[in-house]
Amino acid sequence: LVMDWLRLFPAVDERYLGPKVPYYFLILVAVVSTTRTLIHVFAPDGGAGVIAGIEVNVQGGTNIIAIFGQWGAVQLILALLYWLVILRYWFLVPTMLGVVVIEQLFRIGVGRLKPLDITARPPGAIGSELLLPLAIIAWVWSLRREGG
């Protein structure tokens, strides 16, 4: 059985014609997303206790840890898509930056709809509020043609 991997990741003639800064911004997002993902998947508490400040030494704490780990697995898919765009499908940079904007809007919205019961805000909540305006700027900027 011979696998044709190019069918999975086909070549495309489209090029990204926008400025380079949004492309580099997407690389930064991918690095942070990959790091966050690896923490959720591989840290003993999934980052729930040591990073987010959620008490996991309670009844049901193992469920919290499991949910963080599963959340990390889902985030890994998004991180891999960022890297795929960065390394092969540059023309999708504006699309992926739009995804970053939507993700931050959802994270902030769900965080307000279902707030955590903790003493200090987790870094992810603060990060989303900082990332959202930067992602909007990078996304709008990426829609411009270079030199335009």
C-alpha cells in the first residue's frame, strides 16, 4: 500500500500577498498555543492548579485535571493547523488570524458566562484580553496587500 501524502497536504498556487508582520504574529500565537497545549496535556495537573489556580485536591479534582488534558488535546489540533499554515499554506494567514480572533472572543465570552471560582484570574484569561485586540489588528493588517 503506497500512501500519497501530497493528497493530504496538496500544493496550492495561491500565495500570501499581505505584509510580513501578521505572518510573524501568527508564529508567536502558534508558539504560545503549542506551549499551552503541551502543559495541558503533560503537566501532572494539566496546569489547572499550578497555573490557573484551580483547587484540584478536592472531590472531583481528577475530573478537572482530565478535562484540562482533553482541552489540551483539542488545542493541539488548532496549534497544528497554525503550524500547517505557517509552514505550507501561507495564503491562509488571514483566515487563521480570523480564527484566532474568534477563539479569543469565545474564550472571553464563555469565561464570563461560566466564570471560575478562584482567588486570582488565570493567565489564560488575561492573555485572551491582551491577545484579542492584537489579533484583530494583525487580522485586518493581513488583509492588505504588501505595499498597499
